[in-house]
Amino acid sequence: MDWLMVAVVTCLLAPCPGKGSDWTWEFEEGLRHYTDEALRREFPEKTRPANFKHPLFQCDDMAPSSSVPTSVELVKAADIKVIAALGDSLTTAIGANATNVLGIPIEFRHVSWSIGGHGTFEDVITLANIIKLFNPDLIGAAPTKTVHGTPAPLSETGFNLAVTGHNTFNLPDQVRHLIDTLKTYQGIDFDEDWKLLTILIGMNDICDYCKDKSLFSVENFIYYMTVSLEMLMNEVPRMIVNVAQILPMETLREVQKPTPGCLLQRSFCSCLIKPSTDSNDLKELVGVNLEFQKRLEQLLYSDRFFKDDFAVVLQPFLKFADPPRLPTGKIDMSFFTPDCFHFTMKGHEELAKGLWNNMFQAEGEKLMVESFSNPIQLMCPPPEHPYIFTKPTHMDIDPTTSPPEDTKTSSATRATSIRTHLLPLTYLLLRTIMTLLSL
């Protein structure tokens, strides 16, 4: 009976196939593992021993400026008072510390690469925990985990206001939520405190591209990104915005195992996972992925989002990143959650280090990760320029901010798109199964 309930949930997560399809083999292979023992099977390599500690990270200059800076070009790490993050499941850190498929609905926000606030740097490396070494009073780091589809208060999310399953057209709503939160949150001086925001979004647009090529077009990606950044620039003083370049996603097709969790890939990113290797659909999607990267560079390598107390900086460390591999060339699965798609805490730490390093490298000199196989070494802010690099040096194309008429998004279309993602009902069923199996 247990395996039958899981089979039903699996069919909800991915279309049930007809006879003879490749999916049938994968489905049956996955069901072979859907026993009580397999569902509860632990993957210790995806978690970390409780007694693990990182060596302390120390720099010669970890002090704040002698007075609160008024220029966005003179902000040191210790001057940052507030940290926030927006995006999708990579920022909610879904499944990041899950030991089996039943833990996938859990959002481990407290270990998220850009804003996790669990413990200290020695416990887990996140951008927030690095900055806390410079300013222990940092506000906004995510303190604990949440469950997807269940409303969570700020006491659980911190200013990690990312939403699992969101597309770029959802970003303006996230921005509005953040602005309203910052304006009313006790303990923040909205006008005077320097704020650091990290945004990573767009991969779900690529994952959904084949479902609606107008809605998930590069034009819409840039339009909604532009609208969001203009809202921030017009309404939030003293803010630095990191926009992380999106990943090249084709190689994620190699993250495969005949396990129950890996079947979920087909739901999370069907437009990437389902096409055959030499298909025109896959070639088109790879081209779209590259165009997303290119147009984001055209938008942000300019002074469009730069003024005295505000800057948006494209952090490109992920632009060429290849998945971590073992010496044999195979994918190192310890970096991936049981769903074979999202990053474990190990992966989140590498993202955090890459982002931090980019923040203290000038535009045109920012290092890009070729592979996460080799751990990234954290750098200290250079003595000759101890400030976060914010001044743009490129003055390139200024893309239009108006989406084509046929790509404007109706509320019904948005709702349909969101329902194709990690549906709360589906995860409610998963949690129900978890409860039943424990009886």
C-alpha cells in the first residue's frame, strides 16, 4: 500500500507515461525503490556531522568605516547592517540538508548560500555568516527552516523572501514584499542603514520555456528584472544589489540516478530533462539559456542602476560553472539533494564563497567558477580597495523595458505556471505519506 500511495504522488509530480516510453523504464526503476526501507533510506554524504567546524576566516581589516559612508562606492563589509535575498528554490535552499526523498519539501533557509544565518561561519559558510564576522549585529539572516507551501513568519524566514517555484515574472511581487518589510521592520533605520540584497532568478523560466515560449522569453526575463530593479532603485536608499548570473543548465542533465527522488527532476525542469540529447528542442533551450546570460549582461553592465547611494552589480561567478565531478569524471552526487536537482549544504557553501569573492573584485576582473570540483578559497577585501566594488565600467546596450504585447502576463497564465511547480498540495500528500509510514 505504501508504494501505491507514492506512485500516485509521483504521477502528480510528472506526467504518467504510456507503455514503452523511456519514462516508463525510469518510473518502474524508481518504483522498485519505493518501499518503506527505501523511502527512509539515509544519505549521510548529503549532510554534515554535528561536530564539524570550518577554520575561522580572518582578515587584517575587519572594522567598519570611521563614519557611516554616504557613497555606495565606499561601503565595507562591516558597514552592511541589513542582508536580504530574493529568488527561487535555490535561495530557499529546498532539500539542502535532506537525508532522503521525504525531506525534499523542507526549505533549509538557514543554510542558504546568500542569506543563511545558522550558527556561525564555523558551522556553515553563507554570505550572511561571512558578513557576521565583520558585523556580528547583522539583521536579516534566515534563522531556521520552513516547509514549502506553508506560510512562515519573518521570525523563521528572516529577510530570505525567496519563494520556491517562482519565475522572473514573480520578482516584482517579491521586491514589493521586501520593500514594505524593510520600511516597517523595527530595528532598521530604513534611510540610514546600508542594505545588501542578493537576487538569483531565471532558471525556472528556462525550465518552463517549452510550456510557453512567449511568457518565458528572454524579453520577459529582462522586462521583469528591469521593473524589479527600478522599484528598488526608486524606493530603497543605501542598498547594494548583487544579481547573480544564472547557471549554464545543460550539464544538470547528467545529474541522474535510478532513485525515487531523481524522478522529481522531470517535474522541476521538464523542458531541460525530457528532450533527447540531439533534439532541436534541447538545442533551442541551450541557446535560450545563453541568451538569458547575454541579455542580463547587456542590462547590468551599464550605469542604469547606479547612483550615489544605490548600485546593482552583476556577479558572474556562475556563468561557466560545470557541476562538481569525481576524479572519474562522474557527477559528485554529494553536492546534490535527493531530488538530483538542487544543491546540498556543500553546494551552497561554494556558491557563498564565489559570491563573496566576486563582491571584492572589480568589474572585468571577477573570477568565474569553472567547476565546483575544486573548493573555492575565500579572499579578504584587498587592502588597497577594502570596499565592495559597485562602480560600473561598461556602458553598453540599454534594452527596452516594455514587453511585447503578446507576452504580457495574465493572472490566469501566472497561476497556471505556478501550479506546474512544487505544488503545496503535492507536498501535503508527501507529508501525509511520511505520517502514514511512521504509524
